[in-house]
Amino acid sequence: MEYRALYFLCYGSVATIGGFVATWAMYSRQKNEGIPMNFTILKFIYGFAVAMWVGVAFANYVYALTATNAAVLAFVIGMVFAVFFVYQVNVLIRKMNADAKTIKELSTSCSLTDLWNRRVFQERLSFDFSRSKRHKYPLSLLLLDVESLGDINSKHGYTAGDNILLGLAKLLVDSTRNVDLVCRYSSNLITIVLPDTNIENATEFAQRLKDKIAETAFDIKDMEPLSVTVSIGVASYSEHTQTDSSLVDAAHDALRAARKIGRNQVGVCKIESIEVPSKDTNASPEIGQLATA
């Protein structure tokens, strides 16, 4: 090999080996500690290695063109194209992963409010219901109807209604615990799954939540803040609810009973009967913790 090419060969070999070591170290760190790989550093290392290998080929080609040197040149050119191909494949894979993540987010959450959607609600409720049935843990379900949303859409436009939903979604998430699940069930219905919560605590929480929503003025940007009211149906797991769908039906029954009384009401389904508590229900310490956790 032409002696001038040896300098490039040494640097190229060191950079290539260093790139492999750095790649493996970053990959292991990402796998074990969750620290993402630094592709900027890797691009610099491999870019320097490619430049040195091109220098090897150039020196051999200019100063001593032989069959061996021509083979080295062909190898280097092939490697350059291989690196370029791998880079393009990596870009494509990263784009596909980003698209897959976006698709997954769209399939599991509401695009407007970022609340979990009905699909996630069904999966989570089924899991929590099975857990409660197996271990006899309490489980409650709230079904909220945003009553004045239709009037707001008609009077102020759908943009105002969307802003109301955004503010309401944030209020609900901030008012619940990490173990609770807030989902957008349909256009004006929102569900809240309350694990390890009995019917009494769930009812008191619903009363406090209903009052808090009614007292909140939601920002709708260019117009005066508006308030909304919700009616809530409350149901809990018991020996009378043998399936998760029966628990959802019980919450619907409680919500229908609340609607018959009027707006801004809470209905409670105890399977044997449906009650509509008075507005002056005092919250227990447990429910105070639930609402602010």
C-alpha cells in the first residue's frame, strides 16, 4: 500500500473502531438506563471515519494505482454507499416509529382534549372490574353529561365549545388521583373510573366535582368566560353487577334519573334503587383527599 495512505488508514481504523464502541455503549445505556442515544456524536465519528477511508482510496489511486489499490478503492466506495444506505434506512425507521407512535396516540386518546378515549375506557374498566370481582375491592364509575355544551355550540360556536371541553378536561384530570381514569366517552359524556372507591365516597366526590365545575368560569379566548353544568351518574361494583357492562348500564340509569330532576344533579344507582342526593351533602375527609390528590 502506498505509504501516504497509511496515515489515512490509521485514522480511519481508529475512528471506525471508536464508532462501533460508542454505538454499543450508547445502545446499552439506552436499553438499561433509558438514556437516548446521541446521534450527533455518532454522525461526527462515522463521518470522520468515512473521510479517512476516502483518503486511503484517494492516496492509493493517485500515487500508486495497482490491482490491489483498485480493490481497496472499490471497497471504500462500497463502504461509503453502504453507510449512506444504512443512514437512509435509519431515517426511514425513525419516521415509521414516529408515525406508529402518532397512530397509537390517536387510537387511544381524544384528539381535542387529550383524554383517553372509549377504547381505553373499555379496556381499563374490564381490567379493574376483574380485579375488584376477584379480590372484592371497591370500584366506582362516574358518568358525566356536559349539559349546556349544545347550547354553547349553538350560541357561541363550536370553537367556544371546544375551549370549554379543554378547560373541563384539565379540571377533571387535576381533580382526580393518578390511579383514576378520565375518558371522553362520547361528544358530551365523560367517564371517570375510580378504583378502590366505594359508593359513598364516589357519591360525595361527584357532588364536590359537580359544584366545582358549576363555579368555574372557563376561558373561551375572545369572549367572556363561560360556566357549564354537569349531571353525574354514579354506580359501584356489587354482587348485582356481574359484568363491567352492567356497571356502565347502572351509571347510565343513574344519569337518566338525575336528568329527570333537572340540571346540575347527581344520581346514584344502588341496583335496587336510584337515589338523587340533595345538593347540601357534606364531603368526608376521604373524598377531600380524592378530589385534590
